[in-house]
Amino acid sequence: MNVGSGESITSLTNTGGLFELLNNNALVGNLTVIITSDLTNETGTNPLNQLIEEGAGAGTYTITIQPLGARTIQFTATGAGIRLTGADRVTIDGLNTGGNSLTIRNPNANATATISFSNDSSNNIVRNATIEGAATTTSGGVIFFGAGTTTGNDNNTVTQNVIRNLSVGTGTPTYLINSIGSSATVTNTNNSITNNTLKNFTNIAISISSTGNESWTITGNEIFEEAPQTTSLTGISFASLGTNTISQNSIHDLNTSSSVTGILLNDARSTTVSRNRIFSIASTNGSTGTLTGIEFDGSSGNPASVTIVNNMISIIPSFSNSQTIYGIRDFALLGNTVTINHNTVLIGGTATGSATWALVRGTLTPTTFTARNNILFNNQTGGSVNHFAIGDQSAGSGSWTSNYNIFVGTGTNPANFFDYGTSSTGTPISFTTWQAGSPSRDANSQASNPIGNYTVGNMFLSLTDLHLNVIGTNPAISSCLSVTSVTADFDNDPRPAGTNPADIGADEVVQSIGGVLAGGTYYNAAIAPGDSLGGNVTVNFNLTLGGVLNTGTNTLTFGCNATVSNVSTSNYVVGNVAKQFCTTGSFTYPIGSSDPNEYSPVTVNVTALGQNPSTLTASVTDATLPGLVPSRSVSRYWTLTKTGDITADLTFQYLDSAGEDVPSTANESDFRVFRKTGSLITNLCPASPCVNTTANTASVSGVNSFSDWGIGEQVATPGPADVSGRVMTSFGRGIPRARVVLTDENGETRVTQTNPFGYYKFRGLTSGQNYIFTVSHKLYRFSQPSIVRFIAQDETDINFIADGFNDGVNTQETYFDRAPFDFDGDGRTDISVWRSSEGQWYIRRSSDGRWESQNFGVSDDLIAPADYDGDGRTDMAIFRPSEGKWYILLSANSELLIQQFGKNGDQVVPTDYDGDGRADIAVFRPDENRFYILRSSDGQVYSETFDTKGTLIPMSGDMDGDGKADLGGYNPKTGAWQVIVSHGTERRAGRIEAGGVPVLVDIDGDGRAEIGVYLGKSKLWRFRTSKGINETESRAGNIPVIGDYDGDGRVDVGTYEAGEWQIKQSASAIWKSLRFGLENDLPIPSANPR
């Protein structure tokens, strides 16, 4: 349903608007409302009530309101704008493809709210919107939770919004979010305020009153002012029944000339205040207002109970004022309970008067008080007043427990920075007197003026970042016993369990236990000498190295914003180190090898990031990069692997002391950087060296392919090298007859063509130089037609991939799928038989397993399947000896081609003899030992005669790798064979086992066909290759069936007998058995095997 200008419904709250329509009708399903235009004249006349729901899903239907594009809803209401008065399951979602794109604004200062919940509105969500208001009433807010009627306004969520003052015009609200329930029995329960930005208010950002609220969650919000105010400011004011959580909120820049409280706790029941950060409370010049981080006021006669744990509070005014400052203040009452564990409080600045406290219990009737494992650091100076670390102004009464704290402060008498008495202005005493009590306290705590190890610079990362500084001696590290209930720290890093020492304060620097750092994700961690990883570890902020860390088989990962400190030749990592990149920038991997003092980092400067995040993993191996000459290369290489899309500049640091990495026989000034991918080594600096011999570094730029990296001279292993590769379609099928040109550094060229499976090879190249490989084909185009490679040794994977056809080519991409006997064009030989008694072809398609049959031919015909039209699919064809005619059913257009060629007694040998991509009609005449070929390229007849005497079995195959089939003959009595190569320009002869069935196929994938025989009696395949005789044992079967059944571009051998197929797949070397056909069927792949 659309709402907006020009729509049938033009408003939400006006007369005749959406809310009135919904209130007066029944909902029969889920409803999505799209705001298609700005709604700038909303009156707020109609609320959205509890709806009537009908149908099977009644009681579960939802309403979602969201914008189309960036939209604004603005009210003129004096009450609330959007009023949910009993409505349930309504979602206001400002998110679309453009981000948070919905602004809801009520500019009326006399208004109650911009959005309000009342009358038991439950299970609603407001998210991803900007919500603005200017209401000055304390009985409302930009978002307001009012009174319920029966159950309360429950289970509502306000999340991921910007909640603020007016961005257009002027007006700042008193409260941003306010909840005032009706009674303790009808409470607003289980509501959540999470991950919002709340800014610019004159009193309280989030106010949860003591009446009618229960079990709230307030987490992940950021609360701040963009300009100083003149009124008292509180980030969160909270009182609630039930069980409550206030966690991970960031409260800062609450600047005013009046007082400030970060978090105020009144009648808060079972409330945990944890992992909040309160900082940058600059105040204003001349202000005398009290500044408080967290204050617990409790409630008289009620069981208010709060746990304040893992918070960081830094209050450092920018001006020299006379201001009372409390980091944490317990000002609650008898019967109330406060537990204060593992917090870090820093008070700073310069005073002109008024005492200050990092932590204090006030002078009212005392609470049950516990304070353990806190850092209470009062670093303020001046004013001739006391700057207390801690105070107990209900001395000798109530319940007090405290231990394992660190106290830092300065009194007017420097040693007396403890407050023990009943005066609200403080009663200074020494640490010894403090420990004596009563009751006695802090037996294992530490106390110092801010000197020595007890300084801000030594203990913390900065004045506003109170994470522990690991470099040097920090008195907080490993100095307390964990509190059983506190299992994690401010960053959710784990705290040691049992008797293992923990860190004092909110931050736990994760360390090894028993020399092993447990696997996990941490914010901060520190390494000691000899440590290892117990699993994969991720550090998201900082890792401090205090020795050599061995990762073993695990990986140490640094998050996008993580850093590593204290790196040196004695402090580094052996093993895999990964770094996540969320933006461009530089990171130096602190890696080295396992021998002492072999720190050899690589610096990665990311210049382009195609995927966010992307990860690059690095490690070092103490050996020469395989393929480089050890006597002329650095005896160290680096392995880099990426996940994602990264382009970077790389700088590798090698060792050059006492011949550690650089052999005396090497010319360091000629070093280049080499990348090894598989067996391929590429020189990244072919034109000139890329080494800094003074810094012992080698650098390359613009890298986006990562593998193994080494440094050495531009030399190679002596001796010739053979280089091969494959030309393929985009889905991995070989392209035959592609022209590959090789150009050396002198400009001399060599040319070859790919074989029917797309393979090519150059033999005997001079190693130690760069070569340019260039591919072309009359039908296919290549976005990267040339590859430059430094050839140091044999290479087998210089491959080209076509990305489309040349302009004007009208054919299927399967054109080049040249598996023999491939009827469906998927690049694999199909299991198929010819049943001569029926004149029927039976084919099992390898692409989908379906069976096909076609009546084509009679019993006396000779089958001649081949690809006559060049579409990449085998065509059914027969030769009728009685007529001397060929009948060919073309797969490209289903036309029947009839050709007179041959006579009775001829044997059929069709294949591509002229290299035009189409099979030629051809016969072998045994009484003449002569081939007759009708070339498809020009229609001319070509013939060749063998000079070998005796009866020959004809063969055909590309023996010289020029993309054209050569003519072969085999004498089964003697085993003698002869091949006429390149249309009579060369004749080759030899001898192989007699009594077999001959084949001429490329068995070793070198782009050239080899002579072979199948010896059925001994169940043996025997091939004569360039490396000698190759033998393969066969399974049972008397008819050989050669083909590419697994589609890997290499020949698979197989046999057939009485419907049983046995095929050895070259991809896996596994024999595959299946049944297809009857006893007297002829397997089609036995026809003219090639």
C-alpha cells in the first residue's frame, strides 16, 4: 500500500489517512506501507489503535512502514505525532537501498512526542530512522513510552536510529527518550533501546522513571552534545523493576556550564551497568557544576541493587574550574546494594577549588558496598584541595568489602589521598589508616601518588582510552584474582579463571596460560617469550609482542583496525599472520623464521580494495624459493595468499648479516622479485633490479595476484626448458587449432597450434629469459591475448582463456568442445552403441544421463560419426558401401547431407584433415593401401598411398601437433606402422606389438598423437611416447573404446564387450564400470578411434 502525494491515501494521521482507515477496518494479512513522497503536513489527529484482525493468522499480522527514497514525515501536532495506542507488531523502518532514509520530525516545542507508545502497545519496532523533536515537557520526549492499561507497553524495540533535536529550524528537546509507566503492576516491560545515536538535548537523553518500568535493555547507544548547553545534563537516568541491563553505551561531550552525570541510577533493581564508556566531559570555562561518571542514588526502603562492572570513565575538564568531580558515586541508602568490580576511572585536569574523587560512598545511610579489582586514578592537580582516589563517608557503618584495587591520587598532604569519615567534603587519611578501617579493607590493593609506574602514560594508552599499556611495567597487569561472576572485560575479552592472575581495571590483556594463548577473538593480547597458539586467534585492536610467537598450524589474524606493538628482531611471529583490510593503507607483517633473530617482515601497502573486507595472509620460509638458483638468490621466501580483492605494493625485508640470506656468490645489486604460482615463476622486475641493498629490501608495485615470493638474480637453472599450456573457453573446454606465438628477448618467434583438446607445447627453450606468449583464433577473442613469463625451468600451465567470440561469429560456445563421439556438446564422450539389426543409434547423454535413440541407417551400413558441421557436436553418419554414398544428419540444423564418395570395400576414416574445424569425409582403400579425403575447406580430393606392403589397418591422428589429422597405417601381423605427416611432407615409421587394435591418440597430453595398440588377449594398452613405452593394464573387454569420458581434455582408455563398458578416467585414474547395450551391439566410440 502506498501513501503519499498523488496516491489514494495521502497521509498517515490526518482525517481520511492510513491510521483512520486501519482503525475502522479489519486486517486480514501482513501489510507493507510505502511512503512515496514527503508528508509535511501531518496533524497527528488519528492514532493507530489496537487493530481488528481476521483470518487464519489473526493475532500475528504485522504492519511495516518504510520509505521509497529519502522521505520526511513532519507534524504540526501539539500532542504526539505518530501515536501507537494499543497497536501491536508495527515496524517503522527507515532503511532502504540508500541507507537510513526516513526522517520523522515534530518541530512543536509544546508537543508531547514525535513517536509515542501507550495503551499496551507491544512488540513494535522503530529502526533505521532519523527522529527529531523539540518537546520541552518532562512528561514526554522525542520518543515517549506512556502508561499502559492492562499489561503495559511491552517488548518494543528502538534500534539503529538517530534521535535528536531539530535539524531544520531551531528547537532542542528536554528528553530524547522518556518512559513513564502507570504503576508497579502495569509496567512497560522488556523494552530495548539499542545501537542508536542520541544527540542534542537539554536535560536527559534516556529517562526511565521509577514508576511503571521493568526489565529494560539499554545497549550500544552513543549519547553526546554537539554544542555546549547551560542546563544540567544526564546521559541515562534509570529506575526500573525486574532485571535490567545498561551496557556498551558511549557517553561523551556532555558539555555544559551546569552539572553533568553520565549514568544516574535511582530505584534500579537487579541492574547491571557494564562496558560503558564515559569520556570527554570538557565542561565550560567558569563552570562550577558537579561532574559525575556513574551515580547510584538508590531508593529508601526498596531493594535497589546495581552491579557496576567493566566500565571506563575518564573525566578531564578542559578548563581550570572549581568543580566537584566523582568518577563513581554511591549515594544510595540502607537496604540498597552496590557492587563495583573491574572498572577503570581516571580524573584529570587542573582545579581551582573543590575536592574530587575517583570513587566515593556518600554520607547518607550506607549501602552494602563492594569494590574489587578497580583502577581508581585521580590525576587532577591544583586548587589546594584533596584529589582522592577513594572515599568512604559512611565510615564505620554499613557493609564494606574492597580489595585488589589500584589507588592513585594526591592529597594536600600528598600521602593522604584516601577519604574516611563522615564529611561530604572529605576526611583525608593515609593508605595504612584506610586499610585499618573499620572494617579492615584492601589488604592486597596498591596505592601511589602519580609517579613511577603509576602514571597515566605508563598505565593507559591515552587520557581518553583507558586500555592498559602493555609496554613497560604496568602494575595493573596480572595483579588480582578474577571475580567469579566477571568472566570477560570491557571488550568481552575473557578473564582468567580460577587462581590464574587477572588484570586490575576494565581492560584484560589476554595472555597465555602455560605458554599457550587459547584460540579465540580478542581486543587486546600480549605475547611472552616462547608462547604458542592453541587455536586460531584474531586480535581486533592491539597485540603486544614480548618475544617470538609460534603459531604452529594456526593463524594469527589482525582485524581491520588492529595494530601490533613492540616488534623487533627479538619479538616477531613464526607462522601464518593474516591481516584484514577494510580500506587502503599499509601494514607491516611482524613475521620471521624459526631460527633466532630472523625477523624478516613484508610490508603491504594496499592501494585498491575491491572487496571489503579482504584478507591477506603471510608467512616466511627459511629457504630459497624453489626454482631460483640458490647460489644467486636470497635463502628466504614469503608466502602470501588473499581472500577477497586486493591490489598492493609489497616490500620484502631480507637478512644480510654474516651471509644469513645473501650468498657470497650472489650479486645483490641485481636482485629481482619473483612470484611462483604452481610451477610457474614470474619475474616482477624484468627491466631492472628492484632492490635497496642498503635497507636490504626488495619491492614491487601493483600486485593483485599472490602466492610464493622470492628474491634473486635474473638467472635460471642451466639447460633447456619445455613450456606447455592450454587454450580454453570460459568454462574450461579446450579450443583446438588456436595459434600460439612465442617471442624471445631477441624478437625471434616460434609458432604452434593447439591440439583437439586445446593443448600446446614448445620444446627446448633457452631458460633464464623472458618470453611473450600470444594466442589468436579466427573465431574466439581473448581479453588477455599475451602473457609475459620469465622461464627458469619447465612450465606446464601457461594458459589462455577466451572470453567470447569475435564479432560476426554465429555459433554456440560449445563449438570448441572437441571430445570425440560427443553428441550433446558438453565436452565429454557419450556412451553409445549402433544396433545394426535395427539401424538404430542408442546414446546415453553425458550432460544429463538421458537416453536417446535415432533410426538412421540399415544393417549393412558402416557408421561414420564425426563433427561434420563444426558445431562441437558429433553428427550421426553412415557410409552405404552398396551405393558408395555417405548419409550425414547434421546436428547444427538437422539437415540431411548426402555425398557420393567411395566404393564397396572401402573403410571409413572421417576426421579433420585440413584443420578447418570440420570433419572431412574420408575412406581407406585396403587393396591400394591408400587414403582418399574430401576436404571440407575447399571441396578438393586429396589422397596418399602407404609404401608399406601387406594389409594395413588405417588410423588418423595429429602426430605433429599442427591441428590437422595425419594418416596412419598398422600391420597387425608384424606390428609395423607408418604415419604420413603434414600431407606427405614427412613419413614416420616404426614397430610396436603385433596382433593388436591400433590407435593414434594423444595419450600423454603433450599436443601430439602417439601410436598405440590394444592387446585384447593380454588385456593391455601399449603406447609409444617420446619418453618410451607406456603400458596400462585394462579390464575385461574385446573392443577398445577411446574417448574423453570425463571431459578433462585427455584421452581415456576403455573396452566394451556384450554391453559391459570398462573406462579408466584420466582425471582420477579410476576405472568406471557400467552397462549399456546388447551382446551384438557395436560401441560407437570404437569407430575410427582417435
